[in-house]
Amino acid sequence: MSNVPRWAVLAAACAAVVAAVGGCSSDSSKSDDAKKPASAKPSGGASSGGVASGTPSGPPSGAPSGKPPSGSPVPADGPIPAGPGPQPSYTVQQQPAAGSCHYRFTPAKEPLPDPACTPGATNPKVTQATLKTTICRSGYTAGIRPPTNITSREKSANAASYGYKGSLREAEYDHLISLQLGGDPNDPRNLWVEPPSPGHQDGKGPNNPKDVVETKLKNAICNGKTDLVKAQKAIARDWTTALDAVGVTDKGAKGETVADPDDNG
């Protein structure tokens, strides 16, 4: 019997088998990786388990995030939501979360609301068929306006929604679609703290040229010169262009007033 240890014989046999199969390599991972299809290789230096460099992991920059960015227009199509309408008594309505709303401004620096927070809401009692008994009847808006003990508390909360830091006495708690245009009286989607317009003088209260636009539109509706829904959409989209949008001349007419009695300062 040979004196060669059994373990040495076994080691020599294993070495022979490995050599016959294709040789020994100290870096088998390189051989395996070379056989993988290109799509299986990480690209761009991505770390193991991560997203490859240059591959977007979310929506592209500038894509909508669910709320129109500051300065974007309200879409022209689609119906304006209807509110609950006039109530026998009003309760304080919950406002958007503090800091969640953002003002927009026209090139002339006139303020516009955030369409995600304040898209407008209509009074379902006011339709093209009910104009004579609603907004075109003297005294109608006075009978549906929420009391100031309700709107004053809503105004303070809405100022926080928009991050408004100025004096509330200088800003108007404004119906985006005013009561005289068939806007809902107390739906939070139709009310916003409107900052003063350019040229405002501190200590003199709200400066709101939007009121004049609203009165001109109301007169045009009641005189049959424009359609109710068309006017509502125009004022909700951008009050500074609303008259042009419905084809109403920006020219004073008898009976027009500067102030809109429907809103709350």
C-alpha cells in the first residue's frame, strides 16, 4: 500500500477535474457578467439596488403636482362647482390649511386667487331662467349675504390659508363670483382674502377695482348682452380680462356703482 496520505490523493484528483473542465479562474464574476445581456448590466454608474443615473424616478421637472402652480390660468373648460346656495342661517365654514394657498398676480400686479383653493362656486338658485327673480331683482343679494359675525371669522382663517400678512382692514373677504353674478354666498371655494390692488393707500380700507367689473357684468347679464354662465366663468378665470372675455365694453353705464355691496371688507 502506498504511503501517500489519502487527502493528498483526493486533492490531486480534484485539481485534475477542474483543469479538464476549463481551468481555474480567480475572478469568476467577470466571466459571468460578460455573458449577461446588456440590459442586465447597471448603467451610468448606479449603485447596487439604486436607480440608474439619468433615469427619472418621478414626474419630469415642471409636471403638474395636483395643484396649478402660482401664475397658471384657470382652465377655460369645465363647469364651475355649485355650492349649497342661500341658507336660513349660516355657520362658519372650514378654510384650506394654513399656507396651502398661493396668490397669483397679473402682469399689472393685480391679485388673483389660487384656483386649487378658490375655483369659485355658484348659487344653484340663480340660473338663466331665474334672473328676474334673483340677481336682476333689486334687493336680492342683501337677503342672502352671510352676516359679518360669520365672515369675519372665516376671513381670519382664510388669511392664514393664503399666508396673508397685511392688515385685514386693508383686504377684502371677496366672493370670487360675486353674489350679483350668482356666486354662492358662503361656500369656501368662492371666498378669498383679496389683497389690495396697486395704488392702494394704507388706512383707507380695501382698494378693489374688481367690484366695478362685477357690476358691469351684472348689468350686461340683466340687459341680455351676455350669458350668465359665460360671465361666471370669465370672472372666475381672471377678473381683469372678464369684460373682454364676454365682449362687454369697459365703458361706464348709467346706474353702475364703484363698490360691490355683496362682499365683506
